[in-house]
Amino acid sequence: MWGLLQLPGSLVFGRARNRPPGASYAEGTADDAAIHQHITALVDEEHQLRRRLTAGEISRDEEHARLATIEVELDQAWDLLRQRDAKRQYADNPETARERSPGIVEGYLG
């Protein structure tokens, strides 16, 4: 079972999609720094999973399942940062950027 990770502000990340139901960046609680912190936490978790697999603490299937979720969350976080940057570049409010669904983010072709 995955533990919870509390990041600054009101973002709470934990098991499953790494956020409890209803919590999302779209609530306006995340700024660029919080999104970057979330990305760092996910990368750290990737490293921890690999260490735990090597130590025999988890199975390869458990590692792959969680890594797949982490990959989607990373894609969503990077997409949100790109949206925020684009809005700033074109004199729009970055706070109006919204986290996109996994289906949209994972469907990008290039």
C-alpha cells in the first residue's frame, strides 16, 4: 500500500492516482512550484520502486502497475506546466490552465 505525501499548500497526493478523489490541479491550488514538487516526488517514487524491486520488497507486476500510473501523472503535470507557460507567453492568466484527463494527455501524437 502506498503512503501519503503531503506537499505544501492544499495538494495532497497518495495512493491510486496519487491524489484523493476530487483533488486536482484544476482547483487552483497548484502553482508552478507545487507542480514541480509533485514531479520531483513522482520521480523519487520511481527510484524508490526500483530500489524496492531490487531488494525483493515488491513484485515486478507491482512495480510496473505503479510505474504506469506515475507515467500518466508525470505527463499530466508536464502538460499543465506547458499550458501555464503558454498562457503567460500570450498574456493570459496561467491560473486558468486545467489538468487534462489521462485520455487526452496520453493521446498526444507529437
